[in-house]
Amino acid sequence: MWRDAWLVASRDLRIEARSRVVLWQVVPFAVLALLLFAFAFGPQRERLVTAAPGLFWLALLFSTVLFAQRARALEGSPATREATRLLGLDPAGVFIGKAVALFLELVILEVLLLVGILLLFHVVVLSWGILVASLLLAALGLSSASVLYGALSGEAQMRATLLPVLLLPIVAPVLIAGVRAFQAAVNAGGALGGRWLGVLAVFGVVYSALGIALYGPLEEN
Amino acid sequence: MSYVIAGYTITLVTLGAYTLSLIVRLRKMRALGRKNKS
Amino acid sequence: MRRTVLRLLGPIALVLVIADVIMGLFVTPPDVVQGEIVRLVYIHPALAWVALYVAFGMAALCSVLYLWPRTRSMTFDYLAAAAVEVGVVFTILTLITGSIWGRTTWGVWWTWDARLTSTALLAVMFMGYLALRRVPADPHVRARRCAVVALFAAVDVPIVHFSVIWWQTLHQGATVLNSNLSPTIHGSMAWTLLLSFVAFTAAYAWMVIARYRIEVIRHSGDTQELDAAVEARKAEGVAL
């Protein structure tokens, strides 16, 4: 299983490195989201500072939908299907591989978005530990849920409109917890942040487990 | 009080409409089923 | 015996609901504190109960039963689908009646309290399930996908619920909005409240059975239609 995971992860990442879809499409989208939010809420500094945590996570969630679409699209090409079947890859391994690749891409996006938020929205973070932990835990849950829902959404035609409707309600807790954790990091509220990190952790663990268990049955046709 | 009436009315009308739609759909399905069999 | 019970369920449910309405609107007294507004307690909580626990619980349970290899059967898929569709109706009604109650009590059509927010999110998840159901696919594939969605929603709802409660209370501090306004219940009010739960549960039961039957008939028919759908889906896959 782990070998298959490594295989799939490196494949997905290599595809990304070559095609650079994330770099040229998802990142600009995320940055664009930040700009649009600034137009909507700004230009007064106070409002932006207050809204910043929420806007960060919103931009991240919407970008995650794009990631989920992308991850699914990678599996859908006939060549990939053929290869997967021939190699007899363990579905759980495929899931882990895809989720890991997506996790890394998400973390990169989080860093970029964070830099954007800190610079553009004048946010000062006091408790970096909480913030980093929240970003990592959230990325875990989001990547697992994305790969899983990507598998659910089936064929291309329906996927574009259906995937957001299915995925976003499910990741609402990540939004709530993430924003609160960010606020706790800004206000150095240790105990409060801890509780929200707990929510993110539960979400991450649950969806990783569900993914490993259900990805196989979902993908078999 | 009018709000209360509104609430009751909306509930009854909605449930009633849905019930009717179910009955109509069921009848239609059964008619089709009978047609296919013969 | 069973057929008789099922046949009678519809009329019985109807009678119970009408009885609830009459009791609620005319027979029971107005509340000391809330006045006439309390009459909403004879529909809103029961609707919420059916939507959030009965319908959703049934959908989740049937989905698990479908996914579990030993109990896998299309029956559970059809039951789950029926439960979700009826559940959506009840959920939307819960939100509407809850909103009306909020308007009369707090003067606003909506508040972001835990219950309403979680219910709204549940409504969206239900609708996502129904949207997924309409995607043409092999019945077993579709059943599997929908079951997974229902299962995830079931797993997620507790997480959402607690998150929203903490989101609400930790943020609001002093003002804890409680949508569960409990009037002083006594006598006819208590009985009518109980009646409402029974009545709406019976109505739900009838609706689910009817919807289930529709689903069964719909799928017992043409294999031609099915084959065409499978071919179409395969074509889509190749196109990608």
C-alpha cells in the first residue's frame, strides 16, 4: 500500500511540476479572491484586519474546490485508468498518494495566501504555533475530503457544478475552526485556539480514515 | 397571530402539495408499469 | 395485516395532522408569556424532529446498510433516497417555521444560532445528495456514491453542530440565543405537543413509503433505458 501511495503521490506531483496547473491557475485564482475581497470590504484598514482570517479561509476553501477538480481530472484520463488497472494499485494506496500530493500543494497555497494576507491586510500574528498547526491540520482534512469527493463526483460534465455543492458544506467546520484558530493566533488566545485545533484534528483524522476505507469501493466501476 | 397562521398555512400547503405530487407520481408509475407488463 | 396497516397509515396521518392543527390553533390556550406565538410549538419542533433525526437518521442508517457488503441491497438505496427527499421538504419547513418564530420573538427573520445554522447546512447537504442522484449512472454506482455522501453528511453534522455552537457562544458571550424557547407546558399543551410529534412522524412515514414505492417501480422497468444510460456515461468518460 505504501509503495503504491508513494508511486501515485510522486506521479501527481510530477504531473503538477510539468503542467504547473496549480501555479498558473489555482494560485492566481486565490490571489484574485483576495483582491476581490479587498474590493468588497476595504479600503478601511480596520475592516480588513477584522475580516482577514475569514477571507483567508474563504479564499483557501474556494481554491480547494479547484484542487479537488484537478485531482479528480488526473485520474480520469484513459491513460491513467489503464495504468492503474494494469499495475493493480491498491486503492487505499492511491488515495493516500493523491491526498499526500494534494496536501503538499495545499500547504504551498496556504503559505502564499498567508503572505498575501499578512502583507495586503496588515495582519500581525502573535501566536505562530497555533496558526501553523491549524494550517497543517486543515490541509490534512481538506486534502482527504477533496480526493474523496472528487472520486464521488464522477464524470466531467456534472463534476464542475456538483463538486462544490457536495464538498463545501462538508468542509464548513474547517472554515469555522480555521477562522477561529487564526483569530486566536492573532490575539494570542492559547486555550481557545486549542479547542479549534481539536476540531480541525478530528476532521482531518476522520476524513483520512474514511478516505482510506471508502476510496476503493468508490472508484471501482 | 397572523404569523402563526402563516406558519401553519405554509406547513399545511407545502406538505399537502408534496403529498399530492407523490400520489400523482405513484399513479403515473403504476399506470406505466401496467402498460409495460401487457 | 401489514397491508392493512400501510393502507390506513395515510388517512391516519392525515387525521392526526388535522387534529394537531385544530388543537394547536383553537383548543389550546395561549401562553402566559408568549401569547399566541406559542402555537408554533405545535408544528416547528415536530418538523425539526422529523427532519433532523428521523429523516436524516434513516438516510444515514440505510446508507450504511447499503455500503456494508453483507446487507447490501437496492432496497436500502431506495429507502435512503426517499428519506432524503422527504427530509428536504421537512428541513425547509423547519427553517421557515423557525424563521417565522424568530421574527415574532426577536424581530428578525434569521439568526445565526447553532440550531438554525446547522439545519440550513443540513438542507444544503440534502440537496447535494439529491443533485448527485440525478446524475445519470449505473444504479449501483449511483447508490454507492449517494450512500457515501449521506454517510459523510452524517459524520459531519455532529462536527458542524459543535463547531457552530462554539462559534456562536464563544463569540457572543453574554447573549446566548436559544431557539429552544420552552414555554410553561401544562395540560392540553403537553398533549398537543406530543400529538404533533406523532402526527408529523406518521405523515413522514407515509411519504417515505410512497416515495420508496415510486423509486421501486421506476427501477423495476426498462433495462433498455438503463443500458442506454450506461452507454452514455461510458461515452462521457472516454471524451474526457
